[in-house]
Amino acid sequence: MMASSYNAKEEDGHHSVSAASGPSAGPSAKSKKPDNTAFKQQRLPAWQPILTAGTVLPAFFIIGLIFIPIGIGLFVTSNNIREFEVDYTGVDASSPCFTCSQTYSWNSSIPCKCAVSFSLEQPFESNVFMYYGLSNFYQNHRRYVKSRDDSQLNGDKASLRNPSKECEPYRSHDNKPIAPCGAIANSLFNDTLELFYIDPNGTRTQIPLVKKGIAWWTDKHVKFRNPGGNNFNLTVVFQGTTKPVNWRKYVYELDTDPENNGFVNEDFIVWMRTAALPTFRKLYRIIQKKSNMTPTLPRGNYTLDVTYNYPVRSFEGRKRMILSTISWMGGKNPFLGIAYITVGSVCFFLGVVLLIIHHKYGNRNNSADIPN
Amino acid sequence: MWRRRLTCLFGGEEKRVDSRTIHAGRGSSPVADAFPQQKFCDNRIVSSKYTIWNFLPKNLFEQFRRIANFYFLIIFLVQVIVDTPTSPVTSGLPLFFVITVTAIKQGYEDWLRHKADNEVNKYPVTVLEDGKRVGKESEKIKVGDVVEVLEDETFPCDLVLLQSSRDDDTCFVTTASLDGESNHKTHYTVPDTVKDVESLHATIECEQPQPDLYKFVGRMHIRRDGQETAVRSLGPENLLLKGATLKNTKKIYGVAVYTGMETKMALNYQGKSQKRSVVEKSINAFLIVYLCLLVSKAFVCTTLKYVWQNQHGQDEPWYNPKTQQERDTNLYLKMFTDFLSFMVLFNFIIPVSMYVTVEMQKFLGSFFITWDKDFFDPEVQEGALVNTSDLNEELGQVEYIFTDKTGTLTENNMEFIECCIDGFQYKNHKFLTETDGLCETDGPITITLNKAPEELEELFLRALCLCHTVQVKESQPVDEIDGVVLDQVDGFSPSPEDQCAFIASSPDEVALVKGAMTHGFTFIGSDSKSMKIRNRDNRVEVYELLHVLNFDPVRRRMSVIVKSESGEVLLFCKGADSSIFPRVRKEEVDRIRVHVERDAKEGYRTLCVAYKRLGNEDFARVDAELREARLSLHDREEKLMAVYNQVETDMILIGATAVEDRLQDRAAETMEALQGAGMKVWVLTGDKMETAKSTCYACRLFQRGTELLELTVGALGEGEGKREERLLELLLEYHKRVVHDTPPSKTGLHRTWSSPGQDYGLIVDGATLSLLLNASPDGTGSHYKNLFLKICQSCTSVLCCRMAPLQKAQIVRMVKSSKGSPITLSVGDGANDVSMILEAHVGIGIKGKEGRQAVRNSDYAIPKLKHLKKLLLVHGHLYYVRIAHLVQYFFYKNLCFILPQFLYQFYCGYSQLPLYDAAYLTMYNICFTSMPILAYSLFEQHISIDTLLDHAALYREVAKNAMLRWGPFFYWTMLGVFHGLLFFFGVYCVFSNPALLPSGQVFGNWTFGTIVFTILVFTVTIKLALDTRHWTWINHFVIWGSLAFYILFSFFWGGITWPFLEQQRLYFVFINMLSSMSAWLAIMLLIVLSLLPDVLLVALRRPRGRNTRQIAAVTPLSYKHLKEREW
């Protein structure tokens, strides 16, 4: 790749003709005379790459040749990913969730329900991942990000009773410590989404949604732990604490499955991993492929039943439901493929241009060198 | 110093008096009441800065006086007080590290000083108290104590010599540890005190302590029972300085006059003024730019934050409420704390570590100069010496070199060549054979066709033998003679006659005495009162030495007054022709002037010898005047000078001598290389014009074709009034010739580069220069100066002769402060060069024969002039490139470090959420990216050493601070901005869908930051790798090691839930990131994309770059071509 010369200079020898100091170099001379080592004389053997147009040129071609196929691969992969998105915020009066979004109040005991129908033009063949997306939701606000107590979430009993100060103003309520404390936990996304397939003959089939495997394995098994281990009765464990202000249920009532209840509830864990940008999506459920014969989600009409609990209108937010298949590169994202193809082509093009320039320059160089 | 001030404060003295009174022989001063008893410091030397108690506060105070440290302290305090996004640890830890390391270093140095102080202070001495010898510790000596010192002991304080064990009432000392002069100096006892030290009753009146080592005025009142008080004058020859060592004398007694911190040694123990390099100034300029950037970033963010918060629902959405305390805070206070928080968030843009790295680079880098074996000189048995490491890079920026002639360009190795007596020339035959390389029988033969009258000849030789301050080294065991310059001529096997060694402060004198010896008159020795010479008839003549009128550079001559055996009183005077000719009878001058000028032209140093017979009355008058002048306490120098000038008139010129000073080894080649490197060489010498001119020709500073412009007294002509007019005329004429004739673009640095036409050389002498510089201050003065400077700047070389030491410094200052403030370098070897060495940006001392003063005051010391070439062309060039790259790189890497964090604020509601984890923020500059650049800045050789040595013109590539001007700075800043934008928005685009894991799970904000950070660390490291042209194993180790360390650290940091962390933000973030193919691909893409422009630049620029290098290799400036052109 680079024209390089391995220029190992002799450590000693020819350069230093120390004969001049021969007779007079007594014992006193030894102490003062600098050591003749390669290091001290700055003559360590060194690789001296010379970057010239000639040596850099192949690099351009190689980058081009590697990047373009990768880019194409990424692009194709991304294109093959099926993705469907539906906004159910209910901003327009025409949208089915408009009423819910308008009449919303935290205290209402009867949840507001609405159903959004949509149709898939193409079948989703492999496992389908269901996301909820929020927009203009600043999960990365500093005040918000730090409003949690990781040791409480890790099952530390002391922290359970006495949560970190960072959790303010959701540290305690009615003189009881809040579990889980903090603004992040308090604002847990609590819409319930259910998906129904409408057969051409009109029957609604609920599509089974799997709620396991949506959080990072390490989060679920190491970072988040219920106090007192999983075998205990969570109601007892959390006794003396109260639920977050905005929650309807206690943390030990999140799920019936003890593996997915309390702090190790996966919906909760997913929510607790704060998003990078104000528009984000979070994994909600997985729709597993049943058999090789039928697609996971065949084309056709669907209904999304929403239990509308989560208000976003006050801060101009949006709520979405996203269905997506996944490839080795994750979700659909055309950016990488396009970027790779672009960079690859630019490199290749530059390589060609440089080759031409170099060819001309090289010739001129040679002709200029000859008279010398 | 403090202690001294305090002692003086509490000294009970109402007012400071100009002199101090000391009662010698303590406890027995009957007239003590007559004088108010003064109190003096004790004899304790305190060179240490701290004590155990005040170390911490004082050291901290001093460290925080540095702007950078103070800035970081403020940031740290803000972090502690205000609720800021990053914990105080992130900036506190590096600061603590820096402060601790510095404190430990300074503490250790101070401990060493304490130890050294103690060693001196506890040294046992013997003091006479009431006639008894009492052993004491050195620090207990009080002013007025009579102290006994034995041979080879150092004096514990400044003593006035009372009694010596030598018969002639003298003692010998060496002041090697004071001014580095290793020769033996003679000091004299105060007359009449010799016999009765133990019963001495005397009062010494002397001036207050002052640092000049060579000045001392005092008076001693000696009282003896039944006798009148005798008054004796005291001069520097009576004063034994603390730090000097007694030699050749068994034992002396002296009375302490200055003790402790008031000794001359302690007063001289002051740090030199700090020189700052251009690079440092550039750093400060860049720092201001970045500080502005920082403030404006914080300001923009604060403003936008409040604009954004005013939108509906954004300030406090339901999911993210404020605490009560936040709500209660005053809006403006909140704005202010927000501003501070942003400052803290972005403060990494100005890193502490840069200062540490720069310091380390300078400190460690300077070792390579000390270690360079090419600087080792077998003769001196020493290599280069680095006194300050702050100026390494300045060596690569030199534009003007001011060099001394004697001892620097020449060897200061004097040989008596010839003399001329009464107009007849006497060649030294012995020397002739040596130079011709013929093996003729040598001996002290004078070949003379025409001889001067024998009487005159002998008078001349007697003058040579008498008029000097040379001493004969007494025959000693061989090992003791070893240290002394036995024979000034190396490689000659000394003939039996030569075997007696002469010791003198100036090699000229030795040469002259030896010259006289070859002509038959041998100086045998002297004691304080008489001088013995052996004449041609082998008879010993004894002269009584009456007075020595010492040499000084202003008078430029010295005289002795002796009384011959026949009772005749004679004054012999030798000195520079210009100082002798006006003082002798006119008619003799012309015959000798021819010879002097011819000799001078050949590059010899000439001295004229004159004599004068003093009648008895004359002598009596002179004697009285001299004694009176010597006794005066005030203005003694001036009074003496007046007497000297008065005595040294109406003399009779006998002859002149010529002494050769050979050129230094490879002086011409060195000078040529330096000129080829674009430096202008000015020779500043005290020598006379002709001599200096010939040296310049010999060094090829002036070439055959060089047109010489003279601005000398000779060219100006006589007459005070007309001179200035004539000067202006000449200046205008030269200006027209030099500046206007050559196109302006070719003046300045690149003059010879492309002007094949005329080279100009300028010669200026001291008198004209003082006329120029001190010209009437009505505006024309500065006009003169400007004209002069312009002429100088367009000349190839400038020779300034007849310079006083101060004038040398004046010239340096003038050039230094001229337009564009060029970097100046002074080279010198003698005490007379110290002023210019201190004045120039870089001072180089040559470890020459004239003592060590120049070396002590220099920034770098080298054994020989020829080493200057490698020092500048290789070390200077490399250090400049290294540190310039270091500085630019540091700013760059922190810009692209912080820019994504700045951009992230736009996407996190301006909430000051850091993009990176605190550990990354802290470690980035300390661990992940610091070592590669440090290794680069120590080992990089973008051009190999040999190439740099061979092609001096390469030096021009970095001239004028080329790599740290705004252009390159802008380039690096743009690069940093480009990288920062790319890192952030690249990852931003990838995160438009955060489901990047193949399991469909999503990434959060810390993964976002970690991806950006990974790209960042890899990019800046690989960017450095691309810039590295010299890959030693160390570079490989640190570059790949840093990256590996980053990865390992990230694994480790994310692999464990750390109990001391409040939030496990990075738990498994890095590993999860690595399990995402998209993250890998994004990282690779962005690294390649950010480095693409650099590689592209290399590809586009290199062919041209190589061309220029080829041109440079065959440039007409290279040594060979110059030679060819010349012939």
C-alpha cells in the first residue's frame, strides 16, 4: 500500500569515528561522553513511509472497491426490510384517537380506547418487531437523564427505602419512598397496543405479541434486579414504598409473570434506557414467525387497538407505532448503504483523477529530472 | 532574599547608609561607641524557597499564579459550586495530577537546595576569638570575625585578606565556582596588618553589599597602641569571595565583611529572566481564539436554551418537572449558572494536558541535545549543555545570528607571529616553519634584514616581559599542573624553556610573553613588589613593580610602572592601536601604522607597545594621585580612570606585535551553512576593523564579489559637526544602492535565494554606531536608525567592530525590536558576550577559553562553533516541527472532541447533557490520545538528520514560524470542525433508527456518545499516524497501544457495575455496540471519510512538495555550488 523503506540505521560503527578522542579519553571522559546508543542519538531503526500520489492511489481504489460492495449490500438489505409506521397521536379531528387525546386526564379511572386501522401492502415474512415511537420527547434532557437511582433498580434495599437525591421531585410521595424513583420511571410509557388482523372475511384475529427479549440481556439480568431476589413475594418486598405519582399500578403489579415483574419488567427496562435523540423508537413487542409456510404478517387489513394513556399533546409530541422486520444490520436505515456507495464511488473517482494527474506529473517530473 | 530584607529591616538602622563599618577583632573594639553598632545578617545561605510549613500554601499560590492553572481552578470551582453537567472529578483529577507532579518536582528540588544549604551552613570553620582559635559552624560566622582558611578550602564568606602564609603577602584563589575562570588569581593582604592578626584593632569601612564580583571599595583604619591610626585602601584585590577556593597558599586569615545572603556570591545567585519562545506566544494567541470560541459556544447555547424554553411546553413538560429549588431560582441567576455550566461542559477544548505535554516534550526533548555525541568535543571532554529547555523550538526559528569573533569564530588560541620594532619587522621563525610544514631546525632565531637599534629592540622585549599580569605557575607535583593550560599551543611538544607554565586571564598576554621568550627575554616570575626577567645574556634583571594600571575594555590598554635596577622609573603601556596612537608622539606613528594595518588585514590581533620615562618628581606626583584615587570610597573607578588617562600620555611608541588567532574548526563551512539556511550572520567584535574583516573573509561571510559598505570613522572623516551630515549622506546613498536596486520582494529573508546579482556586506564600527544610536533625539535619530536597519537587513552579512559589550546588546536589541521582530541568536564565549547572550532570544555559549561566564548565562552551551550547525539545522528544525505539530494537533483534537458535544446540545434541549461519559471526558486527553502525540513530538524526523544537515535550505521551510501562523492554524481548525461535524451528524443519521442491533433492540444516548467517541479516538490517532514520517518501535507501541488501551478500558469500564458510580451509564454499552454490525460499519465509514481529505491533500501536494525538495537539493546556496560559483 505504501512505498516504504525500512531504514535500519546501524546502532554504532561507521558514523562515529571516535578515534579523535582516543588518547585523551581517560576515565573522566567516560562519564561525560554521551552514550552512543541508537535511542539517545535519535537513530532508532525506523519505518519511514513516504506518502506520495503513487502510494496513496491504490488506497483510493481499494477503498472504492471495498466500500461500493458493502454499500450495495447495506442498501439492498435495508431495502428488503419491511417497515410500517402509523401515527396514532390523534392530532387531527379525523383521526380515531382524537377524542382520547383531547379528553385525556391522569386521574380518569376509565382508560380511553381507540382503534387505528391500517393495511399492509406487502407481507412481513420474518419476525416482526413492534416499536412505539415518540417525537419531541426529550428523554435526553439532563435533568431527566439523571433522575434515576441505579442502585435502587439493582435491588439495593437501602436505596429502595432511601432513594438517591437525584430522583427529586419523584423521590418520595406521601412520606413514602417511591419505587422506582425518578422522572424517567415516573413517565413510563403506558399505552397498551394490541394488533388485530382483519381477515378478508371480516374476523379479527389477535396477533400474539411476545414481550420477552425486548430489553438488553445484561440489563434484564444484571443491571436491573428486584430487591430480595426473584423468588420472594414482590408485594412484601416493596412494602413501605409507593408507586410513582403518574403510575396506575405498583411496580410489582406490572406483570403477572414473576420473571417480568417489578424492576425486571422488560417494558420498564427498555424505557429506562434513555434515548439519544428527541425523536426515538423503543421496542415494544416481538411478533414471532410461526411457521415457514405463512408470513408473520400477511398483507391485508389490521387494527391497532390503543389504550390511550400517555399524553403528548402538551409538549407537541407525537406517538407512533412501527412494525419492522430486522436484518443483520438492525432496522431499516438507508443512510449507511447510501453513504458507503457514495464514499466508495468518490474514492474510486478520485483514484481515477489522481491516476491521470499522477501520470502527467510523473512524466513531467522525470523529464525535469533528467537535465540535473 | 527575604531573610536578608528582614535582617536589614530589623537591623535597628534608621536609615540606610552608603557604607558599612566593621570592627575587626571582635570583643575588643574600644571605640565601638564612636560608630553606631550596625547589625548584619548571619552567615547562613538560604537558597531554598520553602520550608516544611510554608511549602503547601506557597507552592500552591505560585502554581495558581500561572494563567492556565488558574483557569482550570476556576473551572473546577464552578463545577463544585454550580450544578454542572460533569462532575468536578473530570477537571479536578487532571488538575490535581498536574499540581501534584509539579509540587513534587519543586519540593524535591527544594529539598536538594536545603541539603546543599545545610552542607554549606554546617561546614566547620576556624575563627579567632580573643586570640584563640575556635571551631565553629560556618553559619555562625559574624561580620567582623577573623576567619582562618586552609589550602583548598572555600571561603565561608567574603573576607578581607589580613594575613597569608606566603612570604610575599599574597594568596592565590580560583573562582571557578563563581565565574568559571579556573586560572589562579592573586589577592593581596592589606599592608601593615600582616604581623599581628591576633591583636588586631581595626575598623573597616566599606560599601554596602553589591553583586558586582569585581568591584569592592573600602578603607581600613588600623589602630595600634601608641600609634596613629593608619588608613589603608581596600580594593577587589583584597577581597576573597565566598565560593572561591584558596590555592597554592597554606593558610590565610581574613576578616569577614559580608556574610550570608549579603555575600557577592549570594547576591549573584539570581535567576535569569525568563525567555519565552515564539511558540509559546503562538499558543497563547491560539488559546485566546479557543477561549473566544468557548465563550461564544456557551453564549450561543445559553441564548438558544432560553429561546427554546419559551416555546410552548418545552421548558417543563410533564414528564420532566423541575425541582422546587430550580423553580425558585432567579431567572438571571439561572441564566448565569447555565452559562457557566456550558463553559464547564465545553472547557475540554482548552486542555490541561496540553500544558503538561508541552512541558514534558520540552523537558524530555532537551535530553537529546545533551545526549548528542556529535556535540562531544574531545578537547573539552564535554558535550552540549542545556540550561533551559524552554527554547528548543526557537533554535529552528533563528533569523539573525550575532556572533562574537574572538573565541567563537576563532579559536582564541594565540600565537605570537611577528613584531615590529621601530618600523622594522621581526618574524617569528619558529612559527613560520610550523605553518609551512617544513622541517627546518627551529629555534629562537629572528630573521631580520634590517634591524632596529639593539637598544630599542631590548626595550621593546623588556616591555613585553614586564607589561602584563601573567604569573608563572610554580613547579608543582605534576598532577596539579594538569588542570592548568600548560601550553597554549596544542600538539606542540613543549621545548624545555616552555615548560614553565604561564597563567593569565587573557591568552594574548601569554602569547606575548612567550613571544618575548623566543626572542631571548624570559619572564621568570614576580611577587607583589618585583618582577624578574632573564635577558639575552642570561642575566636576571629585577624590576620593582610600582603600579599596575589594569586593563579594561574601555581604555583598551594597560600599563605598568616599574623601577629598574638603575633606579629609572619606566611606564610601559600596551594596547590597541586606536588607544595608543593618540597618546604617543605623532612622528613615530606612521612608520608603525603601516605594519599594524598590514598585520590586521591578515587577520592578526595587533597590540602597540609604548613607553615613557618618568622623572622622580613626575613619579611622585603620579604615585600620590594613584594612591589617593585608590583610597577614595566613592567613584573610585572614575577617579582612577582619570589618573590613568592623565599618566598615559606623551609616550614613545616602540613597536607593535601581531598575534594570530586561528579560525575555529570548520567555521567557514558552518557560517556558510547557516547563511544557506536563510540566517543572517552579524559579527560583533571588539577587535579592530581590519582584523575582523579578514576573519569575515576567511569565514566566507564576505565573498570575493561582496560589495562592502563601510560606515566607519574612517569613512566619515574627521570633524564632529560634519560627521552627522556625512553619516546621513552615506546612509542615504547606501540605502539607495542596496534597498532600491534590489526589488523589494527579494529583500528580507529570501534575498540570496533569488538575487544572483550583488551581495552587500556592511561594516560598522562602535563609534559610528553610537553616533547612529545616540543621534539627536529630534526625530532624525529614529530616521537614522531606520535607514541603518533597512541597509543592514538587505546585506548578506554585517560586521560590527570595535564594539563595547553593551553596544553588542544594543545591536541585538535593535534588530530584535525591528519590524517583524525577527528571532535573534547570540553566540559568544567570553564575559563580554554575556550581555548580548542575555539580550538575544536564544543565547549560545561556547565552552571556550575565556572562562565560563558565557556558558553560565547562556541558554545552550556547545563546545565549538561548528556544533551550531547541527544544533540549529537539525535539532532546532526538528524541535520546531515537533512542537508546532504538537500544538496544532492538540487544539485540533480537542476541537473535534468537543464539537459533537456542542452539537448534541441542539438535540437535548440545551440541557448540558454531556455526549460522552465522564470517564471518557476525563481520560480522553490523559490516556487515550496523549501518548502518541508525545512520542511523535519526541521522535519525529519528518526529514532525516543527514538530509537536514546536507541541505541547509530546508531550514527556510519552517522559517518565520511557518507552521504556527494563522494559515496552518486555520487549516487545523477547519479540519477539527470538519471532523467534529462528520462524527456527530454521521452518527446522528445512523441513529435516525436506533434499532441497530440484530435483535431489534435499540440503543440509547450513551451508545450514541460511545460510538462518536470511538470514531473520535480512532480518527485522531490515525490522523497522527498518517502524519508520522518516522516510525520507531516506540511510535508503533504507543499508537497501537493507545487504541488497544481504549478498547480494553471500554470493555473493562462497561463490564462491571462499579459500586462507586451513582449511575451505571456505560454498563455493557461498549460491548453491545460492538455486537451491532451497523455500528462497526458506521465507525469504519466515518473514520475513512474523515481521513480522506488528509490523504487526498497528501496525494495532491506531495508531487509538488517533492519537486521543491529536489530544487532545494540543488539550490545554488548549497555549499558545493557556492564554491563552484565562487571560482
